[in-house]
Amino acid sequence: MGDWARYWRAADRPLEAMHAHFEQHVYHRHSHETYSFGVTEAGVQSFTCRGAAHTSRAGMVMAFNPDEPHDGHAGDALGFTYRMVHIGPDLVRDVLADRAEREVGLPLFAEPVVADATLAGAVAGLHAALVGPATALERDERLAAAVAAITRRARTAPPARVRGAAGIARRVRDRLDEGSAPGGGHAEDVTAADLAAAAGTSRFAVYRAFREVYGMSPSDYQRQARLRQARRLIGAGWGIAEAAAVAGFADQSHLTRWFTRCYGVTPGAYRRAVHPRSTNQQTRTK
């Protein structure tokens, strides 16, 4: 069958959907700014998350909280087929506040793989509404049903962090995020010594604390920040080469290589999904 992927993006809200089959593609360790839910339709998907190996089989749901690092690859030679939905946390918060008629905390999943037919059905229903000829009302209803299923399986309290490590990691992250506004770029070539100076500790302590708090190395976080900025710029209508340069990639090929490894589609495919000829235009990677 070979690898293929199709991507959609809602025009009016932070909702994205993907339908893909992968046999050879390997996701590099990355995270999303959104909640990400993947329903495995066929095959076996293996990935690491929170320091442990996990497997999702047909009917199971992969549930990633915002900014939760993970990777992914086929669990066997036959590959896997899955449908993914990305939901912006602000959108989840709005739906929850509307239901409760008050401000509520965001849900967090304790486990990255959930065997729950109701949740799988709700995510699949939202996916169908995003990619198919659904009305705006149908999409709103499917979104509300998906958020309801999410909150039923999640908790609201974040895991406890070690205070010292959290402070070091936050200072390092702030240093990496300097100049991250659109147009400002992440092109600065920050060194380990720069991060150690910003955190007021050793380079080893920087690496250890950052891994503990964010689940990835500072260099992986920097690359992810550059990818996210390039993605935002492409979404805003920038050219791919221009976005690559501003975000700190060596060239368009460098961006394309990492964009595909982390998001499963090329920057060009993502651009066509964000700027379709009509709402929810379908795209395909080559």
C-alpha cells in the first residue's frame, strides 16, 4: 500500500484532521500545541511517551495532552492506518465553560493510550464532520460530543513538578523563546553555555532539568519551536522558503525534512490544507 497522508484544517477554529497510513514513516520525537487524539483503524502503532513504550491497536485511542512529547512508527511490517484530530486548548476551554456556565480547568490524560469505544466513536465522529460535507451545526455538535467524551476520561490536576528543576527549565525555555514573535525568528544559534548562564547553573543541570520537566532535550525543544513558527507563518500565507529562513532552518529542504518527520505531511501539503480552494480542501503528500 505504501505511505500516504491527507490533511484538513477548519477555516474558522483551531481544528485539524489527518487520515494516514504509514509503513516506513517514522515520527521524530515532537509535541503539538493542541490536544491530539488518534483513532487506530488498522494495524499497530508503536511510540514512546512519558519515558515508556506504548502500542495502539485497532479501536484504541492515542491521547496526547498539549506539549506532550512523543514519537511513532509502525509496530510491524504491515503498517498502521489512523485518523488524527488536533483540537486547540482554548477551544476545549470554551466548550467546557459553555457546558458548565463557568470557567473550568483543562482536562489532562493520565495515559497516552485509551481503550474506550465511546471516546473512539466521538473522535471519529468529529473527524468525519471535519473532512466531510457537514454543516456548521453538525461540526459544533460533534465537537461538543468529543469534548464531553474527553473530559469523562481525563483528570484536571497537572502532575507535580520538582520546584528546583521547574525553575531551571523555565529559565532555559524563556531563553530559547527569546525573539519568537512572528517575523522575529528562532534563528539565533544558542549554545549550551548560553543556556547555563541564563539558568544560573551547569550545562549538565540544564539538560537534566529540561528533560525532567519537558520530556525532551533543549535542542529538540528549539527545533520544535522553529517548526511551530514555520507552521504558523505558512498558515499566515508566507512562502515556504521564507518561513524556513525566518524560523531558523538552513533552507526549504531542511524545513521540509523535519516538518515531514514531525507532522507526517510536507509543508506544501499543509499549506494547501490551510489555504484551500474551498472549506476543508483535501490534500495528499507525495
